[in-house]
Amino acid sequence: MRVGIKFCGNCNPVLDTLELARALARASEIEFVHWEGFEYDALLILSGCAVDCASRPDFRGPTVIVAGNHINRVPRPLEDLLDGILVALNQAINHPV
């Protein structure tokens, strides 16, 4: 599975999105690539806070949005964020809505 990552500007982060992306790569077999210039199966948008100001690329496939401690607008404890994102990505790709 290949996932494109789109970051916000990190102007007021509650979480370190770059470190989160690195942890996701270490914790899974998913290949994470930059959202621009690559083909991918799903898009992961990482916003460092709940404002969720990251722009949305024109991507028509499954998308998972992380905004602060929210995954697809559902709040999660920060300590469960990593596992929650991996579950959301697997569900988005294997069971698209």
C-alpha cells in the first residue's frame, strides 16, 4: 500500500506531524510518499491542530484526515493516535465508502 502525505503549514501545532509521519512509517509496512508527484492508494492529510487548515489536493481516492487529536473528525487520545491512523488507513483502502 502506498499513501501520499499532505502536511499543513504547522503554524500552531498541537502535535509534531513530521515525527508522526516517521512513526507511522516505522510502525507499518505502508510506503509513505509526498502527495505531489507520486501515485498512491490513499491520501493522509496531517494538520498539526484542530483548525485543520491544510489545503486539499485534487485526489479522488480514500482520504484520512488528522487534525490535532482528531481522525476524520473523531477525537482520539494522543497516545492512541498512531494506531488509530493505521486502522483508518486500512479501512479507507480496504473498505472505501
